[in-house]
Amino acid sequence: MQKQDLINSKLVIGMIHLNALPGTPKYSGNVQNIIDLAISEAKIYKSAGLKGIMIENMHDVPYLNNSSGPEITSIMSIIAYEIKRQTNLFVGIQVLASANKEALAIAHSANLDFIRAEGFVFAHVADEGITQSNAGNILRYRKQIGADNVLVFTDIKKKHSSHSITLDVSIVETAKAAEFFLSDGIVVTGSSTGAETDIDELSSVKQCTKLPIIIGSGITAENIDKYYNLADVFIVGSYFKNDGSWLNGVDKTRVKRFMNNHAKYRIK
């Protein structure tokens, strides 16, 4: 799928939050369980009619800043490869925190379709530290490894971050900068995981760029109606989980409920 195919596609991307990976404080000691659970959740999404999946190491708290060890990239590559092979969906990956080159390497080796990148343009302060803008490094690395087919979706005014450094730069100007720096899609989020995206900000971004607009947090079966015409792609994580918490596993019932509502809006 090319980025122009995403415009008005209304693609739903379900999140797989991998259990804590080797070497991180919450790792349980069983690699096979991590792999099996991730693949089973991918199959739940596919059976419910989703066309997209994103993989993320969100349980690896506390996150490293702008890097990831080989113990992380190796297992994420294995999982990503198997999910892509077994589902053949539109699959992407994010490696926390801001390990964007590692994500590109995984995507390239596992034949994935996209990465979600933090810090693409303008520096910000996240809970793991300062994230410098990195568009030049990411896209040069993508060219060097021959991964031009991997789309780079870029967060702007990223959640869980302070943007006081760039307070005089609006979200519209940030989106324009991301487009100028060759982003493949703009991700707009709420202030934290599961928080609703600001409607006014989303509308302003939509009017200023020709890139696909991706909502990165806060979408539910109950609120998708008010966002439906303002975005092209919806990344859904918390809502799909048991009790609506990203900490839990995927809930088949919640996924089906969401996709039923999504289908109603597609028909309208």
C-alpha cells in the first residue's frame, strides 16, 4: 500500500503491545509465550476484519532514549516476520523510545509496511528524556538499507511529552515541516495513551497538508463518528483491550463492537 492509497481509506490499525521483552525490568523469562501471544492477537484482529496491525514494545518500561539493544530488535524482528507472514495484513512497528532506525531495520528484514517514528521534526522533552529531531538520519538510513518501500508515519506534538521548547511553533507549522521533510503520514494524538485527540487540532492539520492523517490515540466505538471525516487512518490500542486498558490483552468482543460501528460509518 502506497501513502496515496491511505487517503480516505479509513484503515483501522490494531495495536499489539508486546509483553515485556528480554533484558527489561518486567520480563517474565519466557520468549515463546511472548511470541505466541502476539501472533494470537494478530489473528484476532484479522478475524474481526481489521486490515492493519502495529507492533510496539510498550511494556518495556522504563524506555531507553533513542536506542534499543539487540535483544529487543531480534525478538521484535521474529514476531514481526511471523505476524506479517501469517496474516499478510498492512503491518507496522514502533520501537520505544524513538528507536526509529532500529524500527526501520526490523521493518525491512520482516517485510513490514510502515514504522511509526517519534521526534521526526522539532525536539521535545519526553518522560525518557530529550528527543532530538531525526528526519535526516531516518530517511538517509532508509535509503542506505534499501527500505524505500517502508512508509514512515511521524508523530507531531507527541503524547507523553512537553513541547515548551517549541511553544511558539503551532501544530500546523509542525505538520508542514514534517511534510517538507518527506514524512509519509502525520500522526496526531491526545496528551497520553488512550486520551482523545483534540478535534480542533486535528481539523487544522487536515487542512494544511496533503499527507494521510492518522489518529494515534483515544479512538473508541463510541466516538469514532466525530473523527471519521477528519482522519484517513485510525490506530486503536486501549479500546481493543480488556477493560479498555492498554495493559491488558486484546478483547474479541470489543474489537468486533468497534468494527461493527466502523462498518456503519463506511456505509453512510
